[in-house]
Amino acid sequence: EAFIETMNLDGETNLKPRNVAVGLRPVFGGATEDEALRGWTQDVTFNLEPAHVNVEEVSCSAQIGQGSQCPISLPNTVFRGCTLRNTQCILAVVAYVGAQTKIRLNASEAPTKSSNLSRYLNRCVAAILTGLLVVCLYCATNRVFWFNRHSNLWYVDVDEEDAGTFVIAVLQYMVTLYHVVPISLYVCFEICKLALCGRIVTDTTMTDQETGQMAVARCSDIVEELGQVDFVFSDKTGTLTCNVMELHSVSIGGQIYGGLTNGGMKSLRGEATEGSPVFAF
């Protein structure tokens, strides 16, 4: 029997036992390494299911020679990315490699951490650039048509080679009208975020009472999101708490040790009888 840790796959730190399938124990379940290696000389066929992302389900089988098939389930499987614990070594068959492994199938790209205000600002600038391009195309098109119709006028002093060039006309209008793009808005936006980070760092109400350490703003990109938080969900003890477990009280032989309220002591003493100790945490 072996023990593995699957923290890299599902975040769990408890050890999970793994062993040889029941039907394969006569072949691969040797007590020593030499006895286990002898099983690899036999004719064994493994039937594998298509690779999928579910780390809690394994449905495969193995067949020794012409005998019956032996099911292989999750307790008989060790995934890539697991850590071997309390076990010196294991002998196994490599079934899935490369992109078919569980850790690769469950891998995803890290999301870009940007605030709603930043995304809104980017959309506004993109809309302004789109509008600027549409205006430049419209003006350049009218310019080309006008010069093609009135190029013979004596008072129009324009180079004939550049007058009818559409691309040059678009670039000229873009240089003329680029001032509508609010480049300075990004600079003002970053200055406001730095000011918000300064308020967090100097806030005396966010100070650890035991160590005296104040809050540290490590990222200024999402600081404006703090004012938009309505609900906080936490699935792990210790994320938002101190994660400190202390023995509150214990009753041994009817004698109570520890601190309890008066009501709690009465109810606990009433339940404590001789030969049946009561524990309260």
C-alpha cells in the first residue's frame, strides 16, 4: 500500500491510500521488489478509457492472458503531479502521458487581474479610436473624390501625386485629429490609484493588535474594487480567521477543567456522571 498527496490537483493535503487492484495482486502484489518485477514478464492487457478532466473517476480494466478482466478504479491509480508520502517507491504502468494527464487537462490560463473601472476605461478608449478611424476614412474619401473632380482648378495648389492617394489622406487626418484620444486620462487614473494605496497603508484602523503591523497595498490595479465588494465567500478555515484551536474545557471523572460560563458549567456538570466523562471544546 502506498500513500499520495494530491494538493497540486485538488488542493487537499490529506494522504490518500493507493494499492494494487485485487485481480492483479497475484501478479504484481509481491512482498519484495524482485517478486513484483516478475509480474511484468506476463502477458497483461490494459483497457483504458478516454482521457477526461474528472479526477474523482477512473474506469479502466486489465486482463491477464486469456483470463477474466480485472477492474481498475481510483484507489489503484496515481495521477501525474501527486506527491508520494510515507512510501519509498512504487512500480506502475504509465497509462496517460503529455496532454492526456489530469494535471494538463485541468490546467487553465491565469485570468488577467484588472478592475471593472480599468476595463470600462479601455472600452471607452477603444470606442474613441474606432470613431476617430471612421471620421478619418470619411474625410479621406471625400478628399479623394473632391480632388479628382476639381484638380484642374488653377487656385488648387496641391501636388498631383499626393492629392489622390487615399492612404496618405487617412494618415494626415489621423495626425490632425489624434487629440481627441484622452492619453492623459490613464496618467490621472494611475495617480488616483496610488493615492488610494497611500490611504490604505496609512490607515491606523487596519493594524494587527498583536504584531503592530499595518496593512500593505501590494497591488494598485484592483484597489478600487474594494469599495464594490458586497459579499465575501470563504471555503477554508483560516482564510478570514486566526485559525487557532484552543482547548476550552474538559470534564474528567466529573471534574471540570477549563473556563466555562455559569450556564455552561451547570449543563456540563449535570451530564457528567461517574464512569462517563464528558468533553466540551
